[in-house]
Amino acid sequence: QHNDRYIKIEIDFDPVLDELFSITTSKQQIRIDEDLWEKLTADGKNAGGLKSLVADIKSQHRDEREQIEAAKKNLAKQSATELPAANAMIEAEKFKTKTPVVSKETREEAERNLVQEVVARAKESGRPEEEVRTAIEAEIKKRPWDIEFKAIEEGPFYIPKRMGQQKRILLNTAHPFYSRLYAKASGEVTSALEVLLFVLADGEIEALADGQRATFYKSERHYWSELLSHALVSLVPQAALDDEASLAAEIEEQGRKAST
């Protein structure tokens, strides 16, 4: 496709190759000589390998996007009692020893997030905003905790968010936490990871009433995310994770068949 040649990389090469790489005046990008493109796509024992690589990357991106969309639809269909992590948090909140202080700024941000969601859904569905808001508020009442997914390149592995009376986490699908851990987990492990994220998010949301604590949490979250990214990437190769996830899914499926 027309945009297949736009790739974000960092490269260091000898000056003798300068003629093959035309550097733009802004030094923001290079333009590869057509002869070099021809060599990359047609020459050598792996001729055509570049095109195959691009096709594989597209296929992997499409598969991952479909998995994320499927996860979104699955969560949207569930009520609080069907989302074990949300139900667990509802029960756990009964044991809080102090009532959280909700600042004016927190309430205003929660309202802004709610309005944004109303506008987005109304635009997508073509329904009146008043009708959409009523429906969303009913959803929030049923599920005071929720999860949403979004790819944020080089962003933290999760972001706490309040939407009206609902507390939620935005799970970053571009972070290795999602691709190498959350997406590979299943059943109770997935629910346990969601509870962990809910607890972290709850602490940060409640800290919004204290400016210094809120800043501390936000700073630490970015630090944790960067460290976690490097650690997860070096912990286990992606291929091994794929094999383990496939085996776990097969065992789980066999268990379901045996119980029926």
C-alpha cells in the first residue's frame, strides 16, 4: 500500500551509503533510493522477503485488533456480577475504614468524561444525547467498576479514570503488560489481574483530592510502566508466551468438555 514505506526506525550507517539515503532538509526522515528498494524486494536468497515481512506485520496487526475488539464486546455484554473483578471490588469496598474525599476537581473531571462518552455514543448511534446519558447512567449503576481498552504508544500500562460515579481503568493495549501478560491469561488469572489494576486505580483516584499525592502516583505509574515494559520483554520470548497461551487455552477447553 502507499503507506507501507513509512517506518519508524533508528539507523546508523557509514557515509559511503549516503547516496542511497536521501536525507530531507528537516532531518526528520529519509527517502530510500529506488535501486535499493529493488534490491530489498527482489535480490538475494531471501528475495521478496521484505514484502512477506510487511504482509506478516499487517496480518499480526489485524489479528491483534480483532482480539481487542472481541474483548471490548465481551466486556460490554457483561453486568457487574458477570465481571468477577468488578463484583470483587464492590464487595471489597465494604471493608474500607474511611470515606474517600471527592474533590471538586475530581467531580468536574468525572462529569467531563461522562459528557464525552455521551457525545461519542450519541454520534455513533444517532440517538439523542439525553437518551444516551440515561442509558449510560443505568450502566454505571449496574457496574460501578469497568475496563476500556486503547492503544497508547509509549504510554503507561494503565490509566485510572472516573466517569460520573464509575471508576474504570483504561488498559493500554500497546504496552507489553497487555500483549505479554493480560492477553495471554485466562479465567481466574485474568480476573486477578483486573482486581490488581482496579486496586491501583482506586488508590490513585482517591489521591486526586491531594495534589501532591496525585502527582506522586502519576509520576510513579509512568516509572513502573517503563520498568515493567523492559522486564516483561526480557523475561520470556514472545514465541514462548504464544505457546504457553495456546497450551493453557487447550487445557481449559478440555476441562470444560470433561465437566459437561
